[in-house]
Amino acid sequence: MASFQINPVHALVLAASVAAGALVGGAGSGYSLMPQAHAQAVVAPAPAPVVSGLPDFTQLVDLVGPSVVNIRTTERISSQANAIPGMDEEMLEFFRRFGVPVPNVPRPGRPQPGGENEGEERPSGVGSGFILSTDGFVMTNAHVVDGASEVIVTLADKREFKAKIIGADKRTDVAVVKIEATGLPAVKIGDVNRLKVGEWVMAIGSPFGLENSVTAGIVSAKQRDTGDYLPFIQTDVAINPGNSGGPLLNLRGEVVGINSQIYSRSGGFMGISFAIPIDEAVRVSDQLRATGKVTRGRIGVQIGQVTKEVAESIGLGKPRGALVSAVEPDSPAAKAGIEAGDIIVKFEGKELDKVADLPRLVGNTKPGTKSAITVFRRGQMRDLSIVIAEIEPEETAAASAEGQPSSSATATAKHLGLVVTELTGAQKKSLAIKGGVRITSIADAAAKAGLREGDVVLAIANTEVLDTKGFEAALAKADKNKPVNLLVRRGEWSQYVIIRPSAK
């Protein structure tokens, strides 16, 4: 069975091509839109409602186009990033220009398995963004500016500015940058709650570096969970690399989302794209503009899905809520009396339809707040009170290089295409884990397995990994010629990933 994967738009395509399409019913096709005189009369079904016409987006483009920007970034890269068999400098420049990652090459600017970073700066990609305020604040995706040493913002009138990264929140994939300009045309923020499935929407961005490109479609679904922190808006608007960070607009010219991801098994657009709801994005951007970081609540539990089988076996009825698999010692959950095996069904009076609801509700609660929580335990509902703690904010893209892991705290697995580093105390506390190693670079086998930079390895071949020494010890036990399973933490979720070692 073919597997599908969801990735940030800027990191999907490995090569760009343009295919010419055929026009159905065109000249010489043998088809006609006119009725045939000799056609046999038939009883037709009741006609469907007639649509008077498709929407005209020209006024929207004129209205909002000046508020959309192109974003180019540069990164410090290793000279070994050029050492690709069969690919010359001209071809490499093609990939860089259009923001397309080079096949089977770890992302520039990261320590490479067996390589050294020499600090050379080169263009790394393109993305999109939109003007939040007349004084130069611009919103985009966090993955657009992640690791950038320089950010260049180009306005619709072709003026260019060096931008300062105010902050980037990887959990929601939202970033804010600032340019020194005034009197800019800011977008109007829409109401996501008014957005309806089937409604027309439009995107403006820079796919493959083609600035100010416009595409349109409809809202396919709302509240779509993809395993990430946010519920996405699903559309059929054509989104490609370079569209990341651009606005999704309704027919009133209001921004209702940030184009962020596509669903693909080929690397290209397949009719399914995802946008971050603008209300969630604005909540994050307001904090980034005020403090450069995002404050979130936490309660200190590891959670999992409540399956139909589990719900029936414990008498819960329909599957709902979040199954508590572990409680962090001395955490708010532990102090509130929450136990492993409990099913959290309500938070602040709101029903949890699915496991993904809990992290969002808790995360949006101000630390220090006393909240009501309801759990299902051994056939009974129990109402508890819990005081929300604060998640230690992740390092933002605006943070300095201070506090970066030292070379002595890293480990490399060349046959798996991995470079890892030890977690800080704050990271362990944030994830409610006692140890693990964070992936800082991927290549070859790891990339094919779907691993990402930022994933945390908790175990290798069922051997617990607490630090880089444990990582190396677990690898030593595993057969280097056979597939190895890794227990990996990504955001709020843990999953097993099978890596097949690269051929020697």
C-alpha cells in the first residue's frame, strides 16, 4: 500500500517539472457543447441548481496583492553539501533559486554525518508572507525562516528589505519578522468561525520563486487533524514550495489562514493542502511581537488515543477523550490526582472529542490558572481541579547561538543518516520525559523513513536512550545490516519508526 506523508510545503519537491495538459472538448476532440438534432429524447432528471457564474478574483488580487511579500533566506552551509555525485554547480543553483531541497542531502547549515560546517553562506530557499501592520511586521511560517542567517523581504512594488526575525514558534509553524518601513498595506484579518466548507478561497504566494502567483479553490474541511498541534483548514487550492507562509483569503479579502502544508506521495500538489487557522496564528504572533516567545500551559501527562475497543471494554461508550499513559512526577496532573489509565473527557467544561483536543486547550490556558478537569476512572466520572504550569518555550529562531549543544554532546550514526544531540533540562521538562536525544541532522535512510530534525529518539531496538552515550550503546547492540526500530517523540506524540540502513 502506498504511504502518504505530510510535510512543510518548502521541503516536499525534489525536482520541478511542467507538464502540458489536454483540453477536453477542444478542437478536433469530436465533442460538442451544442445539442444534436438527431439525439433521441429522454426523460431528464430534475436539474441541479444553476450557478450563475464563478467568482471573479481580480478585485481581490488588486486589494490584497500589495500586502503579500516574497521571502528569501540564506543559511550557513558546509562545503560538503556540494559534493553530490553527478550534480554540478549550475544544477545546484537551480535547486537553491527555487527553494527546492537537493535530493538525499541533509539540510544546509546543520552538522552533517561525517562532515564539518565551514560557515559559508548561500541562498537556501524562498517562501511567502503577508504584512500584519503598517509599520513592517510580517507573518510567515516558522519553517520558512528556520536556521536562516539572513532574511530578505521583497514587497509587491519590488522594494527589498533585510528583515529581523522577531520570533518563530515551531509548534504552530508561525513566525514574525520585521522590516524597517512605514505606511505599508496591511491585511485584514478574517473570522475563521464564519468560514464554511465549500466556500471559495484564494491563495497568493511565490511557488518555486514565481512571485505573486494566485491560485483558488474551495474549503474542503475544517478542524482537520494531521498529527500536529493545530487543527488545519483543508482546501483544494494549489499550493507548492514557495507558497509557505502566504495568506489564504476569503471572498471578502480577509486572511483566514496561513498556507503551510500539502498532502502528497509524489512531492507535488495532489489537490489537498492545509492552512493554519488565522485565529490560532494571530494568538501566537501577538505573543511573539510582545515578548519574542510563546507561553503555553502544561499539566504533565503523556496521552494517547482512546480506541473503540478500549472505550467498549471500560464502559465509556463511544471513543472520546485522551488516555493518560503516564503522569510526570510532581507535575500539576500528579498533584491534582490524575493517574495513568485515566481518560480525560472534559477540560474547563469542554468535551474532548479526540485526543488532539487536550494539548490545544491546555496550551491556550494561561499558566497559573486553576482549571476544572473531568476524568473517567474505573467506570466513574471524577471531577478534579488542576493548576496549569508553563511549558518552557522552545528556542526561537531569533535566539542567539548561546546554549547550542557542544560538539561533545553529539553523536552520529552514519549508516542511519542521523546526527543527534543531548536534550537540555528545559526540553526534558517540556516534553515530560526523563531523557532522549534530539535529531539535528538527517540524511539517506533517516530521511526515507520520514524522520525530521527536532524529533526526539527515546529508544532504539527496545533499548531506552537517555543521552548520547545511551544512543551509541543501543546502536552497538543493534545489527547494522538489519532494519532497526526507533521510538520517536514528535510534538505531543510518540511513534515507532523503522529505519533501513543505507547500503555500504
